[in-house]
Amino acid sequence: MRPLTSLMSELRWALLLLGIVFIALLAFWERRRPRQASPRAGERATREGLAEPTRPPREPTLTLPEMRAREPLVRRDLPVVEIPDPPTVPFRAAAGEGPQELPGEFAEEFPGEFPAAPPEASPEELAAPQPPTASPAPSPGHEPQAAAGVPALSREVLPELPPPPPLVVEWPPDDSRRIVALRLVATNSERFAGRSLRQALAAEGFVLGQFAIFHKPDDERRAVLSAASLTRPGTFDMDTMDSQHYGGLSLFAVLPGPKAPPQTFDELVVTARSLNDRLHGVLQDEQGSPLTPARIASLRERLAAAS
């Protein structure tokens, strides 16, 4: 047997020869390929030339209308309307002024020419006594007529309302009366403006009356509740109230009064709460403690026990 090395050498040369033959055949094939393609291309072109190409139907040509430039608009000016000046009528001029005229709209109401103003009188003429001028007395049922050429002014006299009855403040003597009081205090940062305080009291039915303080009357004009300023002396001045500021109100009722004590106390509490809603302050009892529901119930019980 031949050695393995000799067999490997022969196999290597055989593969090399096969590779060379394959490359040579491939080169030969590439050279002949363009020559064979040319007659095929000519035949294909001949066949395509004999066949008539199919063309899509031709659409009709769109003809646009003839456009012409628009003629310029004829300028039409508005007609000029001349308004004649209204007729004027001279009227009496003041002393030292020239003649003046009234507009035509008064021509029909004041026809004719007004007389000229009389000359100014001298001081001697003014000092001289003038005879009294008698004026004709109007006939009954006949109203005096206006002067000629001057329109009469109709005056409607309204009936005068009768003054309200005076406010009655009847407090019992010191030894037999009892005072129930509450406080409406402003907050620390603000004080009640006088105008707002006056409007709030007026909305609750208070009027300024005896002792220069406010009172809330009943239907018979009898004072049921009273309101004084916490600032001494506790009075109010209507001429200067709107420009001042107040630290709070003292709302109180003097018992016995026009109404029963329980009814008066309930009205005092309701009025104090309503004023607080308008003024946004703090409600307290007469000693300065917060007016809580428990404190209101305690005051009501003490009032019922005392009565």
C-alpha cells in the first residue's frame, strides 16, 4: 500500500485541477451569455412592435369660460341735504348784554318780540317809597293764570305726614327695677364704624330717644329694649356718629316693662344675635363672659326665679 502522505498529495492536486476547470467554464459561459441575449432581445422587441399598444380613451378637453376684468363701480355720493336755519325770535336780554335770540323751537310758544329790559334804577330811586300795587283777588274756584306768553307751571302739593308719636320711656323706680343686660363687643383689631352701627340699630327698629341712647319700642311706642355705648359716657350724637368708632354696645332691658320678663329676655337675646350678624362682633353677658347657650339658659332660670 502507498503511504497516506502520497494519497493526500494526489487528492490536493486533483481538487486544484477541478477548480481550474470550473473557473474556466464559468468564464466561458459569461462570455457567451451577452451574445445569446441579443437575438432574444431583438425577437422580444419585434413582437412588441407588432402589437399595438392599448391607450386609454382620451378625455374631452375642459374649456374654461372667458374671464373679463370687472368694470369699476360708479361712485355714488350721498345727496347733500341742506337744512335751513330755524327761525329765531328775540327775547329780553339782561342788563348790559346785547340782543339775544331764542331757538326756533320756542317760536310757537313765545310769539312776538319781548320788551327790552328796563334800565337799572339809581340808589335814590330804590330808596324812595313805592306805592303798593293792588293785585286782583282770584275768584273762588278759579286758579290764577300765568302771564301772557309764559307757560303755567303745575305744582302738586303733597300732603304732609303727621309726625310719629313720641317715644315713651317709663322705667320703674330704682328700688323696684331690675336690669338684664348683654354686651356686643367689637374684635380687638377693629371697632364698629359709627355709620354701620347706626344702620344696624335702625334695621332692628331702634330710634334715638331719651338720655341720648337708642330705644326699641313696641307697637304703642313704649321702650322695650335700650342700647348704649360701652365707651363713656355711653351716649350717641347723631351729628358726629357716622365719623366715630365704637368699641361695643350695651343692650339692656329694664324690668318690669311693657312686656312680661320672659318675653322681654327672649327678645333681648334675639335682637343681640341679629345685631351680631350685621356687625360681626362677640356676644357676652353683663360680666364679659361668652354668651353660650348654657349661659343663656342660666340667665333665663335666674330671671324666672326672681319673678
